[in-house]
Amino acid sequence: MTSVIGEAEYSSYGKEAATLDREILKQLAIEELVEIIIDQGKSIENLTNRVVELEKEIEKLKVSRDLETIT
């Protein structure tokens, strides 16, 4: 991320949504806020894709387990 806020400052709230501080966000420029939103959107997309992968794996394991109990 290339922005006016320092990398250390960004990492203190940009990496984890739970640590976003309202007062810090109020001080950021629109461009910086947009960057954070885009980064969060990418993270959400990645996490959603991972959940779908894990759900598919769970279904495969259920089928495998069911086949083992039949034989």
C-alpha cells in the first residue's frame, strides 16, 4: 500500500478490521479510505472463496465417510 500514512501506522489498523479506529479513519484522505475498502473487499473475496473450497471438501469427506460405512 502506498499512501501518506506510514506502513507501521497502516499495519496497526489496516491488517485487521477489528482494530480500525474511528478517529484515525476520520483523519484519512478519501484516497486512503478507498484503498482500505478495496483491500477489505479483496480479503472478503479471498475468504469467501476459501469458505467455498472448504465446504466442497467437507462434502467430499461426508461422501467418503458414507461410502466407508456402507462397505
